[in-house]
Amino acid sequence: MTFTGKKRILFISFFSVTIFSAIFIGSLLGWALGSSQNIQNSEKFGQSNPALPTQILDINGNLITEFFSDEKREIVPITQLPDNLVKSLVTREDQNFFKHSGFDIMGFSRALANIILGRYVSGGSTLSQQLAGNMYADRTKLTITRKVRELWWAFQLERKLSKWEILENYVNKMYFGHSTYGVEAASQFFFKHSARSLSLAESAMLVIQLVRPELYSPIKRPNSAKKIQHILLEQTVAAGLYSQEYVDQSFEEYWTNYDWQRDSTATAFFEREDQSPYFSEYIRGELDNIIYGAQDIYKDGYIVHTTLNLDYQRQAEEIMSRRIKEVNNQYQRETFHKMDFVNDEYVPIVDLLSLVYNINDIRVAGAKNKAKARQHFKEDLTPTLDILATVFGMTDIKDVAIRSVYQSRQDSKKNEVEGALITLDNRTGYILAMVGGSKFDTLNQFNRAVQGKMQPGSSFKPLYYSAAISSRKYTPATRIEDKPIVFYNDDGSWYTPLNYKGEWEGSVLLRQALAHSMNVPAVQVLDGIGFDAAINRASRMLGITDPEEIARVFPRKYPLALGVISVSPLQMARAYATFPNQGMEVDPLSIRYVEDREGNIIVSPEKELREQQKSRGKSLQIMTPQEAYIMVSILKTTVKEGTLRWATHDYLTYPYYKGYKTGLPMPMAGKTGTTQNWSAAWTVGFSPYVTTAIWFGFDKSGSSLGLYLTGATAAGPTWAEYMRSIHQELEPVDFPRPENGLVEVNIDSETGMRPTEYSKGKVIKEIFLSGTEPRANSQDIAKYEHDRDDDLIESMKQGISAQILPLDDLDLNITTNLDDNYSSNDLDYALDLDFDFDSDSSSSADQEEPINSLLD
């Protein structure tokens, strides 16, 4: 037989390549044999040390999640896998697999020729060679040396293992894309079910991932994947493995049920099962800081014992998820209501002015239409465009859709309410629960509970109030005037704080001033102790120790009193936990210890922290136990009768939260906070067991939650519901009281002094640091006010009797009420002037009390 023309050239080329291959195979096999002999003798053949994920466990040993990077792997025996997977794999990758001994001369020659000519390598290796390369060679190197090394190891695999054992190793070790290794992990990621129940079309889709997972990914490039999948299925028909009808049915079923809206950036890592994703990401960052050297937290199979309580976490996730939605709905209702009023009342006027005076820049009608069109495009059209672009491969349109989604994300930071929750154990500092925001996904990973820096508003006040108690200049009974006052900063600028609605209470005691979140008394307290004392105490409680950071965080101006600093919910929780921890510093802790895959403890952050705390000794005491107990007592008043009163009733009566069962099962204390312009809402509080901080607000400043979403109305009920839920199974206890250093005395609730027969206020018991209790009584003040009131009443009677209006026509009731709660030795007289012109009218004060109590 003779060859002429092109056939002769092709024959000579192929013969030359074959001879060349034989020469190289002979020489390099000898080299490979020598270089690999020691390996064969030193390790268990056919086995490798597989990468294992790091397990993250909660405080009770329950699995939270697993960490893996490029290898998410689960092992499945070949006998449990469907026959269609094996047939698809052999058809696509190695049709002579059950016939050869590890080497296919035609395929190898083709691959070798491609290497020599510098072309893309495809289809040259048998399944045995691919497995050998995965286990014993670097398949990223396109070299003849690597191919020969693979070949040698493939021969050894064929000698030591059966064909089915080779297949089992292959399907459980190979990479399938999107951070999945092994067919089980790949099936769970792509199809959300086990590889044991793969359909024919699903098996074909997995098989084509083995060569070019990025190119043929059904998530990133579904059209390319669909084309190659169909080719492979047709090959199974040509090979006589399946009928055309069966193949078509499986193919059609696959694409009928395909999820076109799945995130194209998805990976197995981000779609892993995780019962606390925000906390898990926090742990990942902590592990990077405590595990050094060659260790790899994604492959070395560590077991991380954390502080999280999954029972608490589930409650936190459920409550916060629901409440974030509810707060958003309320915010949207309030916003639309305001915009409807503006559109109905003011837009026609503005448009009329723009037409009369020809001022186009203030014309509203066109702007309204444009805004509606943009909103319609983002919310309604963008998802449809994204799906169509994915289906038909229209990259330009997909880019537009992606940019629109990104812009929507940016806009949502200003007009979508987010939330965060953090719970600490008062004594140990264990982080027991953490919610960093709404649903955690690839586009929403910012952990607001830890990374967020937000103004705490009035929830900041207890920090420096505690310094006031420690200074012994102030007591819970210190009398402070709530009235308009101008404060002058060192730079000469002036500051006049206002209460809600600009109302003033007059003379109040410190306990009520803090419980009801009065602003002017708060600034007076700051002014009374000085910036140094306030900042030193607050920075220590928040865990801020760097002098430069302290200077940056705390402005030395009077608005500091109202919380114009930037802190995280975690910092606020640790600060408040100082109070129930009897004044001792609380260091948040998330990892107790870490074990390697053999069970050896390699690092113990808790042990190190306890040793540091022990070495510091008394320096951990931020305030005395007595001072801390007085702050606990004051903050209990906030729950009992202050801004948290309505949130902690057994059933809320406020309209937006009617029916919420939030009664507390044991004594608790806390404080609300609403930042300037109602832009964020806080509640931070504690029980004898734990401290919880809750925040609602926006990721970007500029928006307002509105008048009715405050610390008391938004965060307060959420805090109360959550604290109630996690304390149901705990023994009810009260806060521990120091045995010495505290005294209780009766005082006049209006003057803060010892009561006398002239006292107008109630006689109440108040607690003091020993030596700070009032020594004098309120006789002088009370007698003066008593005589003044008598003179005032007599003057009014005389004045009224001299007027045309007869005295009998004016219902003037002057009563002296005796409080039955006290004995005759502690009489409580209260002068009640009731000018009742209309017996049917109700007291406006009674009507406004609920709403005023909800606002701080």
C-alpha cells in the first residue's frame, strides 16, 4: 500500500511522532522509575492524605459549619453511585478504560504531539493517568516529564487496584469546579441532592466539568454547558448505551427545572450549610490571627471549639429576621405617607411656580416620572433582563443588568433598614449569639455587629453616668434642673441641647433623668465631672486603649453627652456587661480552643486570656462593685418605668406591636438610644446572666427612621422579646448585691433629701454609696414651697372673687392627698391643683404619657 500527497505527509508526521514518543518513553520511564521508587516504598500506595475541612463547633459541641477553600469533599463508594455516571464518564473521558492497562497509545501520541507543537492539550490521558497525575504529579505543568511521571504511576495503579477501585478514587478526588472536589460535593452544590440519585443529564453535566469547569459551568456559562452536555448525551446514544427517547427526556427535564436566577458568583464555600454565617466569618478572621506558619485552616481538618450557643443563635436569627422586615415595612409606610402628603399638598404649588416664573430646575412632575421609571427598571425589569441575557448569552445586556443590581445595592444602603444583635456572657465574655445584618450572601457580608461604627445616641449616657457615681459628686438622688441651658465649648462655640418635643421637666432626680433619657441633665452631668473623667471611663468600658484612637473617637465637646461617637454593637455590649459583672472589665471571646485532626490542642485563646486577666489583677476593676450595683439599680428603673417600660410589658399596647408577648421572666436593666434625626435605634441591656445590644439603622447615613421608630419602639420590643425567649429555661435570679458599702434611706422623690412633714413628693427608698447619702432634710425647700403655694392659692381666690365671673361658676378643687403606702411617720403630702373647667375633658398629660414614654 502506497501513500501519496497529503496522506503521505500525515503518515510520515504521525510515524515520526510515534518514534519520537517511543524514545522519550523508554528513557523517561527509567528516570521516573528511579525517582519514584522511594515514594512507592514510603507511603501507602493508592492512598493520600486528603484535605479535610475545619469544623466549627458551638459551646455544646454542635456543628455550626465547615471551612474549606478549594476542596469541598465527601466520599461515596462506587457501588452507591448510579450506573449512568460511570457510563457518562467513560464515554467522555476514556472509552477504552475497561480494556487498556493504564495507557492508550493513540491518545498519548496525540497529546504528546500537541505539546511539541504548542497546541492545547485535550483527551490524551486515560482515567488512570488523570488520577495518577492528581495524586502524584503537578497537573498545572504542561511538560513531557509530567506526562511520563503520570504514565508510570498509572501503570502502578492498574497493577495494585481494580478498575472499580480506580473509578471510586477518581470520582471522589477530582475537581468539579466552584470549590467542589468529588462527585458528592459537586452534586450537592449543583443540584442540591446526593450523587446517589443523579439523573443521566445531571451525570453528563458533572462529567463535562472535569475538563474545563470554568468554561462549561452550568452556573456561569449555562449555554456553553448545555451545548457540550447535549453532545455527550448524543455520544451515549451512538455508543448504544441509551435510547434517543430516554436521552431527550432526561435533557428536557434538566433544563425545564434549571434555576436561571442563581447567582453566577456562587461557590460551595458561600453556599455551605451554616447555622450562623456572620459568626462563622468572624471566626474565620480570628483563626487567621491565631494560627500561623504552614497550617491551613481550609485543608488541615481542625476542630474549633467556639463560645456560640446555637439555641440562643436560632432565637436571634428568627427574631431579628422577622423584626428587620417589620421595621422596614413600618419605615416604608411612614415614608410613603409623608411623600403622599408632599405630592398632594406641595407639588402642585411648586410646579405652578416653575411654570409662572419659567424655572425648569424646580419642576417636579417630570422628575417624578423619571424616578418612577428608574424604580420600575431596577425592581421589575432588571431581573428579567438578567435571565434573558444569561439564557441567550447577551453579555452587553447582562453588564447593564449587573450595573443596575449594583446601583440598587448602593441605593438600598440608604433606604433599607438593617439590624444587628450581639449577646455576651456577663462573666466570661463569651459571644453567645451574633447577627450581623439581614440575609448573609455574597453581596451582603458586612458584619454590622462587629465591623459597624454607628452613633449610639442616648445609650451612651450610662457609661459616663457611672463615672459621675464613682466621683461621689452625684448620687441617684442628685437634683438636676431640666431646663434650657447654653453650654460653651472650649473653642467658644455654644451648644443648647433639646429634649424630645422641646419639653422640660424642671427639677428632676438623676435616676429619673437617666431612666427617661433627658438630654439637658445628661449634659449637666458631663459638665459636672469633666471630659477627662467621662472619656476615661467610657473608653475603658468600650475597650478602646490606644491614646490616638481615644482622641479620634471622643470629641471634647458637649454633644459627646448625647452619644456622637462611632462604636459597634459589640463594643456597646462589652461596656454594659461591666455593670452586671460587678464593675469588672469584660473581654469578648469567641474561640475557646482549637484541636488538630488527631485531637491535640494547638492553641487555647481562652486559657491565654484568663492568664492575662489573672496577671492584671485589680486593674481589671473599672469601677467598684458598689458603684456598678447602683448603675444596675438605675438602669432597672428604665425597664420598670422609663423608656423601656412599654417594650417590656407582658403584652405591648402600642399599635404597631400589639400582641407581642415580651414580659421579662426575671429582673433586667438597660437603656434605649435614638440618634440624631432618628437615623438609628438602639437598645442595650442585661440580665444577671447575659448582655445584649440591638441596633437598627442604615448602612449609609442621611436617612431617618422616622418619628415612630426609636430605640424604645423599634429596638426595645426586639430586645425584650429576645431576652425573654433565651431566659425561659434559666433560673430566675436577681443581680448580686455587695454586702458592704451601700446604704438605703428614705428620701423625698422631688427634692432628693430626707422627707419632712412639708414634703410634696413621695417618700421613696433610694440606694447610695456609704457616705454619700443625704444628711440634711428637705424642710427648708419644702416649707418654702408649702408657704408659697398657700399664698398663691389665697391670692387667686381673692383675685377671682373680685372679677365678674362668680367663684361658684369655677370648679376649683384643692385637695391634699395622703399616700396610703406609707405609715403616719412617713406622711406623703401632695398638693393637687385641678382647674376643671370641663368635667368631660380628659387630662392631656394622661393622653401623651404612653407616646412620651416610648421616646428618648
